[in-house]
Amino acid sequence: MVIVKDYFLRNGEKGNYVTLQLEGDLELVQSQNTGRFYATARRCNIFSTFDEATALRMVGSQMPGKIVRKPCDAYDYEIPETGEIVTLSYSWDYVPDETPAPKLKKSELPVGIVEYTRN
């Protein structure tokens, strides 16, 4: 599950638009420097077609899915707490849960339908 944590108004070439900030479940990660564990949650932003009022109503909504690490071209990122610049080659993306199509037995199909396939 992910939750809509916040929204942002952005300026683009074709005008203003709204993005939603999604946050995943709690994760425990072990520090590479100290070996100690810390709690974190993955975050990402997605585009929306919402106006600001609708985006505000969406904050707090939960959606099925997860936030996954996706490779991308390398870019520099400044760590806000330390000011250190690091080079990253990944980003975080939202992936909805795949809900498999229901499998119906031939006896449950409406008359005249021999097979049911959902794309």
C-alpha cells in the first residue's frame, strides 16, 4: 500500500500542473557506515490531472501498489542535511498492484461463450 502524502504545484512548458507525493510502507534499513538500523519509507512523485482542490482532498488516500527502485541516467543529488553531493543512477517509481483477472470455469460462463480471456 502507498499513501498520498502531499501534493505540489509545478510549472511546465504548457502551464501549471499538480504532482502527488506518494509514500510507501515502513522499512528498516541497515546503515552502511554504522551498521545500525533506521526506519525509512520510500517516496516518489507522480503526475496528476487534478486541480489543487482535488489534490488536497486526495492527501491521506491509500492506494494498492508499491514504490520500486528504477535504474536511470546518473545525476547529482545534494543531501539536504549535510550538503554533500552524491551521484545517483536510480529513481523511485510507483507500481500498482497487479490484480489478476478472475478465472471462470466453463460452467460459470454465460450461454454461448466457450472461453473467456481478459487482456
